[in-house]
Amino acid sequence: MRREKTKLYENRVRRFLDRLQGGPAFVARTPLEAEYCRSTDPVLFENRLEGSFQAIVQGEVWGETWDSAWFHVTGQNPVDWKGGKVIAHLGFGGEACVFDPDGCPLYGLTNGSVFTEHYGKDIHYLLDPCEGGEAVDLWVASAANGLFGVVRGGDPPRNSPGRHGHYEGKVTDLELCLFDEEEWHLMHDARVLDSLMRVLPESLPRRTRILQGLNRAIDVYADNRENAAAAREVLTPLLDSPGNASDLHVTAVGHAHIDTAWLWPVPANRSTNARGPSPARSRSSKGTPTTSSAPRRPSSTRSPRSITRLCTRRSSPG
């Protein structure tokens, strides 16, 4: 392939991914309502109502460095979404954990990833399929810190008020969405292939095949979400293609760990212990991070309520 044509195709793929990243998988949206109670330290689920709650909308700031808050998120699924898959699109500007009304931790949320700037856990699956008209009632425990604590400057002056770091807790997303999962998977299939293509040497035939395949998928998609499944079929052989016979065989093993009081105070670390395992417990029930309209309690050697108590209580003096 001529170099000029290669660059043209690569730029086309980049623009396509930018469009998919913009949210076509969210077929329809309706705002959720929320009120919150802010605190300096994490508060137990059973004590959350002891504070004073106030209304908040998307785009507003709720806290600052190391603050915690309980959010009560409510809404109603539109009747005309019947039969579709419904998600809560939630972002609180830091780390958070979704609870059901009984205090069961359902799913951890975060606004970033160590792997890619494009990824953040801001989707909580609710209904699949929905009947239409269901009420949404969720509690979310949020913290004004990110994956690596707070934002720190290089070498701030000793008298700088932010020399130990700063962070702003802000509601970035607060909506109920009708979700097109096929389109969502198309975005990730295409992004994986694009990232592979861009690290392969330009002289390799596999790089050219991936680039051509991505452009064929764009043609098939034709800016119509109804064609998402057909576009994914174009990409399937490229994803299934094995490496060269001379390539190394690599086994990737994932794990989760907690760096105790590494870049955050101990109370924040205990809250992380509740958020961290919740996605794995949710996946163990269905194979995906999905909950039904009556969420299952995740399997655990401890009850969800005791997990929450363990992970949010303050240590005793001494």
C-alpha cells in the first residue's frame, strides 16, 4: 500500500474511533436526580441518613481533597424503552461504589485507568431487558480522590496551600441511558485492533491487513448503528488471527491488590476495599458486571453489610 494511502486510511480509522467514543452506544438518555451528603471521612451505609442532604445536578462540584459523600440517585425508566438494555451512566469525579437500597455493594466506579486515557468505569448495568417504567433507586458512596490519590505538583513552595496535593469532586455524569451493547463492543474491537496496528512495523503484512480490515468495517458500518453487528463480523477474523509461528507465547495473569495507605489516608484505603472486589463479585454471578431489576447479592464469605462495615469504619485510637 502506498504511504500516502496508508496515512489516509489511518486518519480515517482515528476519526471513526473518535465518533464511537463520543457516545453512539447511548441510544437515548434521560437525566437522573440526585442529592448528596458530604463528609470529611467515609460514613457507614447505615449512618448515611444522619447527615444533611442537598440536591445536586451534573456539572456541579460536591467536594474537595479526600472528602467523602453519599449520593442518593433516583429516576424512572421511560416506558418507551421497553425491551431494551438500560444502564446508569454515573461519574462523580473520582472513585465511587454503587449500592442497592439494602446496602449491598454492587459495582465500583472510577474516572480513569492506568492503561489508557480513553477508559473509565462509568457504566452500571441495570435492566436487560427492561419492562419500561421501572423506578431507579441507588446509593453511591463517592470519594474525592483518583486511582493515585490526589493531584500533586512537582515541587510546590512550602507555604503553598496545595503542596500536599489537591482534588476536586465533581458530578460529571448523571443519566439513565438506553444502551446499544453491540455498538459498544464494536468500539472496543476496533480500538484493540487499531492499537495493535500502530505498534506493528509498517513492513509487516499483518499491519496492512488490519488497516484494510478496519476500513472495510467502517464501510460496512456506514454511520448506522443497525450495521454494528455486521461491522464486527468483518473484524472477527483479524481478532482471531494468531501471531507468527516465531512469536513468543505469553500468558497474562491479572490480579487486584490494595496498597495500604500508600497515596491516601487509611480511611480512604478502607473504602477502596469495598469498591475493589465489587466488580468481581458481580461478574461471578452472571459472567458480566450486570445486575437485574432485583440485584443478586454477590457471593462472599462475609455478608455485603459486614464488608461495608469492615471497609468504612474508623480505626480506634492507639
